[in-house]
Amino acid sequence: MKYKYDLFEKFPDGSSLWRDSVLGFETTRMRLLELAQKSKSQFYAINLITGEVLAFNPALDAHGFRIPSKSEGRSKSHAA
């Protein structure tokens, strides 16, 4: 089953802007990599079924994702 993800750009001031909606984990990873090459901002994806937020860092590993720990906390501003 392929999940649908919404992709967001997070700016230094903490605000976020929706950038795209894609289907599938690998497509999500590739699209975020494309976006990250054009901007120095941070990017993240939200799984539209589970609500899981995936922080994207292309230097992290082969997948480029990490799941924010619960201690980092997520405010509503991170998801919008």
C-alpha cells in the first residue's frame, strides 16, 4: 500500500509552507531531495493516513528521513 504525503518547507522563522502532495515513500524522498537542492530551508513530510511527521535531512542516511522524537515536541505550527 502506498501512502500519500504532504510536503512542507520550514523556514528559519518557524513558519511552514505546503509545497507538494505525492504518493509513496520513495517518491516522497525523491521530491524532498529535489526541493532541498533548491532551498536551504528544512523540509518535512506528513503521512496523510497515519499523521506521522517525517523530518527530511538528505545527509542523514540513504532514506534521508528521521522521525522526530517525542521529547522534541510538535506544536501546531510545525504541522501547518
